[in-house]
Amino acid sequence: MSALCMLRRLQVLRHTTRLPSPQSVRGVATVLPKKEGDISDAFASLSGLQFQPLETRFADLKAQLIHGKHEKVYASWERLLASLREEVPLIAEAGPRIIPEIDFKDIDNPSEHFNHEYRKRGVAIIRGAIPEDEALQLKEGLRTYIRQNPQTKAFPPENPQVFELYWSPSQVRARSHPNLLKTQQFLMSYWHSKDPHALVSADHPTVYADRVRMRSPGDNKFALGPHIDGGGPERWEPEGYGRGKVYEKIWQGEWEQYDPWESSCRLPVISDMYNGNGSCSMFRMAQGWLSMSETGPFEGTLLVNPLLSRATAYFLLRPFFSPVKAAADPSADVFSSDFLASNNWRLDHQPNSWLHGASPGLGQELRGFLHPHLELHRTMTHVPTVRPGDYVAWHCDTIHAVDSIHAGKSDSSVLYIPSCPLTELNAQGLADLRDNFLKGRLSKSLIRG
């Protein structure tokens, strides 16, 4: 469908703020407002919660997902583990060099190498997305705004690193910068729709108001480990990602056929069924941030897992499998080759209610002891050194984290600015965003924590 036709279809949303209600899926008629908080409210690990089995209904849900496909799923698991054994050493050896880069001036004509690597790895750096001096001006403007508004909430409150700011002048200018809009269009162009009539346009980036990170040297509180945004249990739920059959190929034992870049299947998805602070309702094709400082590995920066489709297949299938022989130390992050061997893992014919690292209303988290074959201690990869004006983007299913400690000597500052296409749901989110902005409130479409 052409963008013009789509825009005409979406004009009916111009005066509405009503969002599709995830609660209605679960039998609740009203949309409850999310509580205000900080980023720690979005993740179990930052909230001091423990990972544990979920409601017993999830055992039945797991059984239904692979009903009649046990042999195919087990065979696909073995192929997946074999593929990981090949990929993990490559990533560990390459380190930050494995992340593709492109200069902003070249995005109209990207190389085939960049195209291939971005699609495979799910992460990229766009160098010089905006001029360095403009990025530094944005940071200075933020510092002034924060000084003038000392009541701004932040995490941790005693030594702020991540600020609950969404509409400061610097953020508004950055989101509307023509170079950033062009960068978002470029990144979203890697998506495609198998449905030519799907109401999705990557040519029209939509605003998503996200927060600010200004991390100081020595900080070890904003130690957000490997995680994925966009919901937790929803990825297994039939009324979550199952509405669009996003991961159907994985449940069918054909993970190699799963296409992480197909957009039409994600349009019906409800990613915030539990109205929690760790999820949002808008569809972000890519998450990303604009750097406002020169920051290198171990200096309070981002780590990503450049396995994309393999990592997605693994963390989704992991809850269906158990080791035959348990590890000597089940809480470890590093395991022996014997423990990781495919013949030491069996498909659970009586599923339990574990969804490893998933908690209702919170973000999906990953840990070595929960997801051993990903070898996160080897595959979580620092992004290369960035300078003010560089833009880092990662696919919405990419596992990512931040340095557990900022060991650098200067601030690590970024503006979080994702790439969101124009869809019906995102248009409704924009209407809600606008109306709540005018009322001085936060939108229920966004991650609140």
C-alpha cells in the first residue's frame, strides 16, 4: 500500500487518543494508567526481584505452542546449538569489529557488505549522523535544563545517571533533526512486508519520547545486564506476539526460516499485555541512541549480542529444554562443553511454567545461568568507540546491555531515539502522546520505567 493511501486511512485517528487495550484481551475493560517511576521499575534485576516460575497456565501455553511438533522442535534445537558453536567463537574473536558501520554521507548508497552484516547482526553505527558541535550543544542544553529543573526524577536518585526527561528542548531538537529523520528512514528500509496492503510505512518516522542517559565515571548502579525490550511473556503468549504469528517458524521447528525483518506480522502484536513499566505499545523497528560524548568500551557504554535470529530462536526455545545432567554450579555464568553438548539436553515432555528471564510487566532479561548456550560472557560485544553525533541502532529483538561499571574518565551521554514506522497503532500512540504532552503527563504508549 502506498504511503499516501496509508496516510488517508490514518486520518480518522487525528482526533482520537484511544489505544488498543491489552487489558481487554485479558478481560479488563478499562486501560489503567501506568505508575510513574524510573528505569529500575522496568526490569526485575534493577528492582531486586528474583527470576522464578510463572503462573501454571504458562505450562499449558508451552505445551500448546509445540503440540504435535516435538520431533521437529528437538531437531531444530540440535541444529541451533550446532550453529551457535560456530558463531560464538567468531564473535568473541572479532569483538567490536563485528559491528557494521557506515558514514551518514554514504547512507544513500550503502555497500553490500554493510547490507549483509546489518541484516545478520541486527546492529549498526551511523557515523556523523549530526555534526559533532551540534551534539555537544544538545548536551550543554540538557545540563542547563536539568540544573533549572532539580525536581527531575532519575535513577539512582542519590547519583542520577538516567533521567526521566522526555520533552526537554534538546530532545525535541534532536528528534526533529533532518539528519536523524533520514537516518531512521534508512534503518527502517531494511524491513519489508509480505503483505502489500499492510498499513506500515518506513518512510514516515514517528516520534517516540524516550529518556536521557548522562552516566558519570565510576557509576556501578546503572548496571543493566543483557535484556530485550518490547515485553516479556508476551513473546510466548497467543494474544501477545502470537497475534501476528511473529515466531511461528520457530515454534514449528524451522528457526532458519524465521525472518526478523518482516513487518506485517508485527502490526497486530500486543507487547504490553500486563500494563507494566517494562513494556510499551508502540512498534519500534530499531532502538537507538545519539551519542553526545566520546565513549569507548568499558566506559559506561552499550553492549550488544550480534546473533539476532539465532539468539531469538534460542531464548524462545530455551524454556522447552532441560539438561540431562545438571551443572556442578547451576548459578554459574560459564559452563563446560559437556554440559553444553546437545546430547545433554532433552525436550521437556511435561512442560513447566518457566519462561527463563521473563516476568509479567517487565523487560525480558538474559543471564548465563538461564541461557548457557549463548555464552553471554563471550558474545555480549561492546560497540566501538563513538563520538558526539554518532548514532547507534539495534533491531528491536536484539539482546543488549550496558557496562556494569563506568571505568572511563568522562561522561557517557546519549539521547535515546528509536526508529518507529507509521502504523495504525503508532498513529494512535502519537495522538495519545500529543494529548498527554499538552496536559503535562506521560503517555501510556511508552515505557514508563
